[in-house]
Amino acid sequence: LDQPRVRPGATERMLTDLHWLGLDWDEGPDCAGPYAPYIQSERQAIYQQYLQQLREADLVYPCYCSRAEVAQASRIASAPQQGSEEGPRYPGTCRHLTAKQCKEYEARGRRPALRFRVDDERAVTFNDLIAGPITQQVQDAVGDFILCRSDGIVAYQFAVVVDDGLMQINQVVRGADLLASTARQILLFEALGFPIPTFAHIPLMLDEQGKRLAKRTLNSGIEPLRAQGLTPMQIIGQLAASCGLVEQGTITSPNELVRQYSQQSYGIMPAKLRFSSCFK
């Protein structure tokens, strides 16, 4: 989505690592499929089509606030604060702007972001297959949230819902750091008329300092493990053991885990997965 941050070769390296581990897929950016294109930067026309659908339903409005202005307005309103990655709750500053006010902002060179109009009273409840029952009042938690930034880049929250809806995804499995995004995405699934998938948010893998592993951490990931001489089946076995799916020391493959898998495996994972305890 965010082209200025794309690193050359990153996609190819990720696909190579997944194939080396024994993971495979029926459709995707390297093998096409019925829902192509699978690269989000190639799906911009699709996102604009669904943004227009929300505009026509009066569920989107322009917001001319900068991040600093949102933070200042939230402090004044004593609004609930999210974590650093979420930022402060949006207090609705631009929610009721008139056409004249919008033109005045644009005359001063302000380019608007597009925000989703969240129901003031609606609470979203869903049952995460690992975290259990979750309820979030989205307006209280984050307020009206951005669907498209002022620079034209489509927001993650919106793009993944459109992608999952059109690709007929019926279960989303991802890291626990995205659990707080789920209520917002459910609102979008509903607004766009897509079926709502089930969700399972798994614990994050942490490094020796207790920080989550990230692409920007160059000394973590598959390549250093390959350099140590570990085989794919050793790595898969240790990852599965860290989740409580197999005994420590088990050597296995993704296909073998699939054969052993059951829904009962959910919920037995530890709250945190330590990278250092798995790979030494």
C-alpha cells in the first residue's frame, strides 16, 4: 500500500523463505489465481470503487486535520488514548463541515484524508478463536477512522477488508497486535456488504529483550537460522512446539501439522512466544 516504504526484493525474499519452509498456496502474487491482482498497489482502482460506494452511503467524509491537530484536540477533549501505534482518538473535528468550510481548507492548500463515519452508539462484539469474546465501542476507542490518507494512500484497515471480501476469505489468522483493529474491520465488512470471516489472533514471537520480531530487525528471521544449518523441518517443529502444538524436539513439516490440526488446538498457546527459547 505504502509504495515509498517498499524495499526492492522484499516480496521475493518472503516468498522464497515460505517455500523453503515447505509452505505452499493455491493462488497468490507468484502463481496468479481467480482473484488477481494479489499485489495491493495494483488494486488501487478496486479500492476507489468501494470508497465511492461508502461515499454514496454517506459513510465517508473529508478530514483536513493534521496529526498534531488531532493530538491537540484529543488532549483538550480528554479523549481516551490508544497505544503509540494507534495514536489518539479522533474527536470528530471535521465530521460536520459544510461544503463552504471544505473549500476554505482546500483554498489554503489542505488536502483531506477520508474518514469512516462510526456509529456513536454501536458496540461491536465478536468471538476470537484464541482471545475469546471481545467487545469494542469503536467510537469511544478510536473515533472515526481513516480509510484513505491525504496523500492518496489507502489505509490498511480498508484495503484488507476489500481484499478479504472480494477473495472470499472466511478465516483471518494473524498476530495479536491486530486484535484491536478487528472491530473497525467488522464495521467495514458490514458497510460493504461482505460476509464477516472468523478471526484468530495468535501471540507474537518476541526476541530476547521481549520485543516483537520485525522486518526491520536484520538479525532475526529465516536467513540466520538457515546459516546455522537448521533444516526447514527443525524450524517448523520448534515453532509448533512454542505454540503448544507438538512436544519439544519434534521435527515435522507444515503438511504433517495440517494432518494433526484440529480446532481444539486454539486457545492453548502461551500468551507470548519467545524467539530466544526456540532457537539458540
